Amino acid sequence: MPEFLNLMPPGQARRTWFDRLPPLVPEKIQIETTQALGRVTALPVAAATPLPAFPRSTVDGYAVRARDTFGASDSLPAYLTLAGEIRMGAPVNFNLQSAQAVLIHTGGMLPEGSDAVVMLEQTQIARPNELEVLKSVAPGENILRPGEDVAQGELVIPTGRRLRPAEIGGLMALGIRQVWVSQPPRVGILSSGDELVDPQVEPAPGQVRDVNSYSLAALVQQTGGTASRYGIVPDDAEALRLALRRALDENDCVVITAGSSASARDLTARVIQESGSPGVLVHGVNVRPGKPTILAVCDGKAVVGLPGNPVSALVIAGLFVVPLLRRLLGMPDESPSGQISASLTVNIASQAGREDWVPVVLRPASQGYLADPIFYKSNLIFSLVKADGLAHIPAEATGLSTGEQVIVELI
């Protein structure tokens, strides 16, 4: 068994530990998409149909043939004949002819023959059934073509992706009402220490309430696992051995918080070592708080020994228990969380006085992260599914340049 104070850096300790865990294919279950928020995909999801399925307008305005508007301006409008209105949710049963326009609403289906939409505010009615176009549009302007968001057969959500609100919306847009997700890892939590009492008990002098089993259970639940608390175990080798054996039999991994004394830590390490092979792999991590950390594998199941100090226990759980649960869920080893700073890879234009939020894909760099903007139309739900976060462009900025740092709110 490695001796305590033979301290390893956290990254090396995690690799040493993970290298001795067996390969894992998470158990999977099919659930309703409406119940899948926060769950992790166990199988990839592909689009059975294109999205959108038909050409649509992204604005309120008039569907036109773009070439009929070329050269139009405030001083030299183009004049088109009004041919009617596209009713929302109804099929379009006519072809747009040359020099015609048809009123269309956001999301409406474009008629055959049209290839652009002029925004409502860039037009005015000149005479009955005659439209005055004050700005030219290019082919494809203000419209979505079939499959522009997602092509038929395209992989839209990979295995190991935690489902966020954007993914739920994207699945529903494709009519996918059930999804395969990983079963939550089962985590057994033991609190050991003669000084501990249940939270509902008034502590006597020298006693403290058990904090760790509750905060750790909440962390497990937040990460996507299910926690079972096994109560308070006294500082007794046989009692701890029996509790650990039961927890190992009933869970996928076990977390133990030991007392603060050196004797309590040594007791925990010895019991873990005797409970399965290869036993303790790391006994001491070069981090503060949380130096007396134990990482072990007992017959294929991970065991973590955490310090008894509540702050140290949560800090170390974030460094080791959370990555373990992500592994058990089939998720990638590393991903950023919260709010981070990243370096832009391309210029982003912005309008002064308007605050912009631009979807970005994050890539690790030698120092920090790179942010690749996703240039999109607001109707495309999968632009958010593909994004790791939203880059903030302040209202006072007129744009940001390549290499500038930007705050990214992770989604």
C-alpha cells in the first residue's frame, strides 16, 4: 500500500486510479424525452427527418423572387403584385410568378417559385394589390431551407451527452419522444467517526452533526447518480469492514468520510485495503484542502476515502468523485463548467448599444480555451445543441476581434 504523505498531484492520482478501473459500458434505459432533462445519452441520436422539413420564413414579410428586388432602394423602389397570403399551418397550393409577392409570417411555408423574403418594415403598400419594396434581398435571405438546421441521417446528439433544455427541444423538434439514457450510478456513502451524531440529534459536548453524508449525497444527485447513505459507522475496524462490504455489494462505487485523526485515516485505509483487490492505489494527494485522500479499487469497484472536514470532503469530491461519476455515466473525462474566459478564433461583429450572446464551441488550448462562434439563425434549435456556451458581447462593443478574451456562459 502506498504510504501516506507520498503525495501525488491530483491529475496523476486520478490517472493512476482510473487506469486500474475495468472498462465500463453503462447500463441503459429508454425513457420519455420529457423526463430526460439532466440525464446522459447511452446511445447516439440521429435525425430521421430533415429539420426544417420545408422551406420557411424567418421573419414577417413578403415572399418574393429575389431577382425581382435587385436594385430596389428608398429612392427607387421595386413594384410587385400582391398574390395573397400564406396561412400558418396550411399547405401552399400555388406557385409564385415573376413580379409577384405574397404575405408570409415567421415560420410560414414558402410557395414554389420564391427564394427570399423581404422584411415587412422594408416594404409599404403603394396601391391596392401593389407592394413597394424599398430594399433588395439576395437569394436565401430571411429563409430556412429544408435540412438547414439538421440533415436527414445527421448525428445530432452523441453518446455521453448530458441533456440540457436545448437538447430536449431539439429532440421534440424531430419528433423523438423517447431516448436511451445511462442508468444513474449507485453510490454508497459512509460517514465514520465516534464524534458524529445524526443531524436531528442535539450534539453533546465533543460531538458534531453528520454533515458530509448529506452534502455528498446532494453532489452525487447533482452529477447524475443516486446516493444511498449507510449511516454513521464508529471508529471500529470490524464495523467499518461490514458496512463497506454491504455498500460494495449494493452499489457501483463507495465514498467514505473518515475522522480527522491520523488513527482514523489509517483505519480507513487498512479496511479498504483488506476489502478487495488491488486495494489502495493512492494515499495522499498534493492538494489543499484534502491532502489525506484515499483512492482505491476493490474487485472492480471504485472506493474513495475523503477527509472528515466538510470543506475538504466537498473539494476532494469535486476533484475525484465527480469525474468518477461522469466516467460511470459514459461522459467525456473533461469539460468546463460554470462561466469561463476563452479566446475568440474569429472576428464577431456587433451593434453598439445592443448586448449580444453568441453560441460557441469550446476547444482546449495550451492555456485555457478557444471559442469557435456558431453563426446561426434564431429558428435553428440545433445551433444551441452544438454549442458549449454563449459568448457575451457587451453593449458598448462594436464587435470583438480574433484573439480577444470573451466571457462564455456555459449551457
